[in-house]
Amino acid sequence: MKRPSPYRDRQTLQVAMTPMIDVVFLLLIFFLWTASFQIVEYALPSSVSQPQAVGTEAEKELEVEDFDQIVVRITENGGKYTYVVNDNRSQSVAEVREVLAALASIRSDVPLIIDPDDLVPVGRVIDVYDVSRLLNFQEIQFAVELE
């Protein structure tokens, strides 16, 4: 007696491409629908509020000077940070805020340039940036070295 071969009645395997194409199109639609094509923000996010009142002593000193730009230099010496705002030395961000508030009350449309040293952490730079945004400076720039 001859045994029937399992290979004789075997049919060729056919892959249905239509459901696979449907799945690919559904995935494509899903990823396009959920993708965000927003313009990248070039300004750092911060909350903007009205400038606070400051002492009149700093205002009297700064009114005499005429300035075209404000330069905030941040340096680090032995773990201590020094802020220099147009030749006015400060040891904390609070003092920088007072000086910048006095300058903003005179003119807030001048460019404010933040110039940190290489060893200054980004957090210190962001603190000065946030203070300047809170004081409504319109044009805030970061200093770069030209090669």
C-alpha cells in the first residue's frame, strides 16, 4: 500500500498585500496626525510681569549716564559668581535685578547682552535671562566669540 505524500496536494503560499498596505497607510496617517510641525521657539520660556519698584539711590546714579546697550558679564572665581552690569559689580542675582530695574526704568528698548564666562553654569545665565525678561527688556542677546 502506497502512502499518500503530503507534498503532492500542497498549494503555493500567497501573501495578501492589501491588508498590509492598509496597515501601513493607517500608521502613516497616525504619525502624520500626531506629529507637531511647530516652529522651534528661539526665545527661552519665562513668565513676564511688570517691573517692581526699586530704591531711588541706584536710579540717580544711572540717570546721569547715557547708554546704548547693557552688557551683563558673569564670571566665576573659586566658586563665587560675580555679575558686572555696565561696570557695576554685583554679587547676587537680586543685586543684578535692582540695577537692571533701574536701567529698565530709564530705557528698556536698548539691547541687553548676556556675556558669561566658559565656566559659568547655564543655570546662572538663565537666572539673568529670566530677570531681564521680567523687567520687560525687548532685545536680549547672548555674546559669542568669533573665530
